[in-house]
Amino acid sequence: MSTPTIDEHSSALDEAEQGTSHLITVTLRIRRFNPEVAAEADWVDYQLPIDPKERVLDALHKVKWEIDGTLTFRRSCAHGVCGSDAMRINGKNRLACKTLIKDINPEKPITVEPIKGLTVLKDLVVDMEPFFQAYRDVMPFLITKGNEPTRERLQSAADRERFDDTTKCILCAACTSSCPVFWNDGQYFGPAAIVNAHRFIFDSRDEGGEQRLEILNDKDGVWRCRTTFNCTDACPRGIEVTKAIQEVKRALITRRF
Amino acid sequence: MATEVTPVDEVELTGSSVTYSPENPAPVIEPPRARTKRTPRSTRTNFELYGWLFMRLSGVVLVVLVIGHLLIQLVLDGGVTKVGFAFVAGRWASPFWQGWDLVMLWLAMLHGGNGLRTVINDYAEQANTRFWLKTLLFAAVAFTIVLGSLVIFTFDPNIR
């Protein structure tokens, strides 16, 4: 009769208890900018041991909590719902909280930059105000005429399905800041605003579609889209953004002819 | 390991370098042509819609016109060596080929001009640069269209 004791631990068990065998060393190459120190942004490398099944956000946390507390970035829910931590990871816009280290080749340095086309305030934090202004400009709320119904506004399942894809938007700005037209001209409404206009234009309960189409028909509206599909690739919610933009274009053309 | 951020007071000032501090921060890195608080006024025109449609429709027609033109000029019946004054005079004797060349000239110039206009709108950051590039573009398009149409309509095969 033998009860396992501390003395009888195998070396493998020891290693597992130390909890280091599954860790790998990755290099995070972060684009840092601090206007209180220097006028230019530069790349700073951080090496840290991390479980490859962790996310880029965990690596950023490790840097901020254990290596360099001055690193600044946004995150709120950390589970891909709030849309705060969109950033350019290895040259592609993604949510840091939905990107696993093992999925982005940890052999090479992992580059992390702020999203493009918006004013960089510090490190990975950008000024989102122009983005939200474009969102507000398409009137992303229900517009109806006449008296309010006494019961809820009914809608068939098929009518709801029509705009289901665009209801998934979390306003993380990954699509808009991946758009080459937006990089060069922030006057363009950008994919996110058009997606949120689409959500109401194709809603059978809404009666403001005409106004929104008129807004998007203007020179900085949907006609500036070059269908590069960057937005569809970037969307962490898998919204078919370019398709939604094309549907708005089609609605504008069928309305006219 | 992390590159240490040098405290500001330890930075050696060389030449034109400036010290930045919380009281005196550097300007933030701004993108070109940022959206302002003011909602852009709606122009209520369909110009961009028609421009977009025109690009698609003229593109389809130009595929036929340009490939036909290239085949006739460069491939069929002896290739490019046959092209001379007599060859052009012979073709333009027929109203059909006159019409073909006229339509091709107008569509190609307007299609290319509109394409370049969108490129300028996308890439020229300064309002002034945009204005002058577009002025130059419109002048070039108008000049080519007028000159080309003039030649097609007033072509005289007995000019020599």
C-alpha cells in the first residue's frame, strides 16, 4: 500500500507542475508612440514566454503588467464582443482578443500596430471620433412615420433574415481602417458606416431608407468603394462587408431606373 | 527584453531636436483629410451614380471596340505593315468605320478620364493639388476629344 508522496514525483510531473514546458518564446514588435517623449513612432521589441494557445491580447497584457507598464492599448470585454481592441497584427486588422499566438506564426516577430487611417494618440490608441461621426451621419436608428403601434412592430422571419448579416457589427473599426480609400481620404463614410446603414435600409420596419440612400449616394458614399474586399477579410464577425456595400449600390441603381 | 524608454531629461539634445514633455507634447500622428464633426452637406446629385454606371457600360462596349480595332490594325490582313495614309483613308470612306472610331474615341477618353478622376480624388491629399490635377486632366480629355472628332469629320483623302 503506497500513497504517492512528494518524494516520489517523477521528473516529468515536476516539469508539468512548474508549468513551463509548453511555453514558447515569442517576440512582440509593437509600434509605439508617445507624444510626451518623441514626435515619431518607432518599433519596440518585447520577448516573453507564452503559451501558444494564448491570444495576442494576453501577450499585450503580459507586456503591460510584467515588462513595461507604459504600453497603452484599449480593451474592455476581452472576448470579441465589445470591439475595443482592433489592431493591425502582422499587417492585418484583427481583434487582439480573438487572435491566437499559434495562428500567426510565433517563429517570427509578431508586429502589432494601431489601426490605420485614424489619428494615433498614444501607442495602440487611436482617435475613434471620425469613425463614430461617419456612423452617426448615416442615422443608425429606427425611423418611422405615423403613430406608434400599441404592440410591437411585427416582422416575418424572412424579412429579418434580409439584413441579419449586418446586425452583427460591433463597431470595432477593423473594416473601415483596412480600407485603402479611407486611409487616403477620411471623408469617405467607410465600410462600417455603410454596413450600419444597410442594417436599417433593408429593415422592413424602417421608413428612413430613402434618406440614408440619399446620404450614401453622395460623392463620399458607396460610389467610392473600389471592391478590394479588405473589409470583408478584416471583419472579426465574418460580416460580408463588401457584399453589403454592393447591395446598397444595387438599391441605389434600382431606385433610379 | 524591452527597450528602455529613456527619461526625457536624459536625452542628449543634438542640433534641432526638441524635448517633449507632458506639458509640451509632440503633435499627434494625423491621417490626411480626417472627417470633421460637421456632417457633410448632401449635394443631392446623381453624378457619382451615373459615373459609376458609365464606367461599367462603357467598359463592356470598349472591350468589343478596342479588341476589334487592334485586330484590324495590327493582326488581320498583313498586320501593322499595311497601315498607312491610304489604309486610313480607305476605312474612313465608310461611315461605319467613322462611327466606330468616333464612338471608340469618346468612350475611351471619357472612361479613362473618369477613371483618372477617381484616382486623383483617392490619392491627392491637398485640395489644391486635386483641383489642378483635375483641371489638367479635363483640359487634356477635352482637347483630345475635340481634335479627334475634328479629324474624323473633316478628314480629306485628297489632302496631298
